[in-house]
Amino acid sequence: MPAPSRRFSRRTFLTESTAAAALTAASYSRVYGATERVGVGFIGYGLIGNRHVTDFLKEPDVDPVAAAEVHRGRLAEAVAATGGRAKGEADFRRLLDDKAVHAVVVSTPDHWHVPMALLACAAGKDVYVEKPMSLFVREGRWLADAAKRTGRVVQVGTQQRSGKHYQRARDLIQGGAIGKVVSVRCQSLRNAYPGFGNPPDQDPPADLDWDQWLGPAPARKYNPHRGIYFFRWMWDTAGGQMTNIGAHHFDVADWILGLGTLKAVSSSGGRFALTDNFETPDTQDALFEFDGWTASWMLRECSRGAYAPYPLEFFGTKGSLGITRQGFLVTPDLDTPAVNTIPGVSSGHPAGGPKPIKVVGGPRPRTEAITDQTGSEDEQFRGHVRNFLDCVKSRTAPHSDAESGHRVATLCHLANLSLRLGRKLRWDAKTETVIDDAEANRALVRSYRAPWDRELKAIGVGT
Ligand SMILES: NC(=O)c1ccc[n+]([C@@H]2O[C@H](COP(=O)([O-])OP(=O)(O)OC[C@H]3O[C@@H](n4cnc5c(N)ncnc54)[C@H](O)[C@@H]3O)[C@@H](O)[C@H]2O)c1
């Protein structure tokens, strides 16, 4: 496909950045009237792109200017979903050239997130980019820096931050409702045994521009398991459930506790039982160390186990808070004297052993039990879209900014790296490097396939 005529130059990006940085929030809001319409360009119309078109169109101040897709059938569906208002483009760069597009929504596979977002920032567009924000650690830093330098609004698609019951849970935890938080547990459990089959490499469907789909990822022969939806389980294009589901859970942990003090990551697992041709683990356990607390991740793709209602749970000295997209539960611990928690203490240890303390009326709960079932995915998705549009106008930081997206994706990438290298990684959060591990540090960066390496170098970013 011929490339559009527009070419960004490093100079243009930097000049533009300096100008943008000079604009204050106040001057931006003068530029953008509160009732003004936001021209939106949609890139990628799959499972989530479809949802985003619907949600953005529900906002009264959105003009769907254009949609880009590399699958012809999906492109036609995207245009139809806007009632024919959006121009359909096979090459997303044409959206970036279009002055009527003020903001883009990147709903493509993970390997495209940062390159597209960087090019969009360089073209002066604000960006709503899906999670996980990055494919590898360094590119997340490039985007977080570019967002800051250019003054662009970058919202990452971790919509839980815009959900009211998540906000209530955050306020409760930060207000001390479960005491001092010492640990967070995250999980993703299902039984997909024996897996999704082994389709052979083959010619891409006639409707799909496979080269543009691959973009900056390594050249590979088409396989349905590398393409639409299934890219999630291949290392070239994603990071398995760790970055797919884990990014959501750890985003909430970042928002409530902050992941900035990450010190070490160790992870084990593998593709132990699924017999298909995917690459990412079907079983993974990971442990993360922070200042004063730990977090764990448990992934089971081929064993569901007993029903575990809360895939994300915060443990504090007064109790725990488990949360889903539908609601949360605060479970108080009992204010039992420590000695009474010793096994066998009430039936009696031999002479000289610990003796129980009598508590009149029995131990009381250390905190209030709370059940909240008010959550809805619709509210979270729509709230996140609205928050983005409001920030486009006010030039304020969105709920899920690029720095948070980078912290979260970094943690997920490090867990996968630890699993693949077979060792614990100690992390220097200041320099964003693995301590004393040259091989791990080399894996924090990947190269982009031509011509995307040149496109990105031209705007001053890249390997
Ligand atoms: N926030 C959430 O809750 C949520 C939910 C689902 C997916 N996601 C994220 O959204 C992303 C997309 O996932 P999906 O399930 O929608 O995948 P999908 O495969 O269904 O859709 C992705 C679409 O992007 C298109 N695409 C690929 N390269 C393109 C290019 N160069 N230009 C234009 N379009 C291109 C593909 O053809 C495809 O239609 C993933 O990163 C995923 O993690 C987030």
C-alpha cells in the first residue's frame, strides 16, 4: 500500500512539542470551548474498537471523522457503525494527516499501541490508547515522555479508574478501612484445555492487509493464531494473560497503592498442558516486591479450580477488599488477641506454653463489613471515554495517564521476562533498569520492522 505523502520530521515534532509545552491549561481551554465538538479518528475495529465507536458516539460532542482498519470487512462495519459519517481509511496515517481529527482511539493489537500513539502525538492529536500501553518496557517510557513533552492528553484504556465503585473502594482503602495494606492478590482463571487447535501457516484472508497488520512486528507468515483476537498469546505481538488481564488488575493496584516502589519480580510457569500452537504460558505464578507490601499473580488457563469470586483482592491489617467490575466486598478480620491465633492454644499447650486470653463477648470485627454491587462495565467504559473528552478540552491529566500505563505495563513485562529467563529480576525504578543483569536489560527494548523504524526515528524516537 502506498504511504501517505505526509512525513513527520524530528524537527517538526520537537518544534511543535515546544510550542505545546508552552501552552498552559488555561490557554488550551480558551482554544477548546466546553461545548465544542471533538473530531475523533478510530484506529482498529475489533472486539474493543467496536465498543469504543459505540461509546464515543453516545457523547453529544463527538464527531466521528474517520476510521482506519486493515481488514476490509471490519472497515466497512466501522464506517457503517458511524452511520457513514466517518471516512474509511486503510492506512491510519491518513487519519493523522486529517486536521478535522483532534483525537485518535487506538484499538489495535498491543504491538501497535505505542508506535501509533507516538505518531499521533507527533501529529498533534490526543490519544486514547488501549491497554497494555506497551509491548516492551522502553517504548512505554518513550510514550510517557512524549505525552509530557508535547502536552498531549494520553488516556490508557484501563476503564476501571472511571468506575464509581472502584473510586469508592479506592477511597475506603486509602482512608484506612482495611488497615495497613500488606499484600495484593491477582488472578485469571479458566479451563480452556486442550486449547485452541493447531492451524497451519497459510495465506492471509483476502480481506486482510497482513503486512499492515504486522506493522512494526517481525515479518511472519500468516497464521490465524497470530492474527485477529488471538495475537494475545504470541510473544511478537503481546504478553499473554499477564499483560491482557493482569494489566487491568495491576492498574487498579497502581491507582490505589502506587507501583512506583517496585523492587523485584520473580515468575515461574510455562505452557504445560495446552497443546495448541500458542506461545505464552498457560500456567504462571508471579511475585512482586514493593516497599512494605507484596503482590502476586496467578494464571491458570487449563484448570479453573474452586470458584474464586474476587480476581483482585487487597489484604490489610483490619480485613480484605475483593473487587470485580460488578462490585466489591470488605471482609473484616476479627480483633482476636495474637496469642489466641496460635494453633491448639485453647485446648491447652503443655506447661509453659502459650495460654489464651479470654475476650468477653468474643472478638469484634476490626472494621465494618461492606458489600457494594453497584458496578457496571457500561458505566466504567463510558465514564472513561467522557473523562478523556473532558481532558481533551480542559488539558488536564486523564484518569489513566501514560505514566501510569507505563508503570503497569512495565510490571507485567518484567514478570514475563522473569519467567522466560528463569530468574528473579531486581528492579531499579529510578533508572528503569534491571540491576546487574545485562541480558534482562537488553530485553527491555525491541526493534521495529521497517519502515516503522524509520517513521519513528524521523520523529526522534526509537531504538
Ligand atoms: N479495555 C478493555 O477492557 C479491553 C477489552 C478488550 C481488548 N482490549 C485491548 O484492545 C486491543 C485490541 O483487542 P481486540 O480484542 O479488540 O483485538 P481484535 O483483533 O478484535 O481487533 C484489533 C483490530 O485492529 C486492527 N488492526 C491491526 N493493525 C491495524 C492497523 N495497522 N491499522 C488499523 N487497524 C489495525 C485489526 O485488523 C483488528 O480488527 C488489545 O490490545 C486488547 O488488550 C481492551
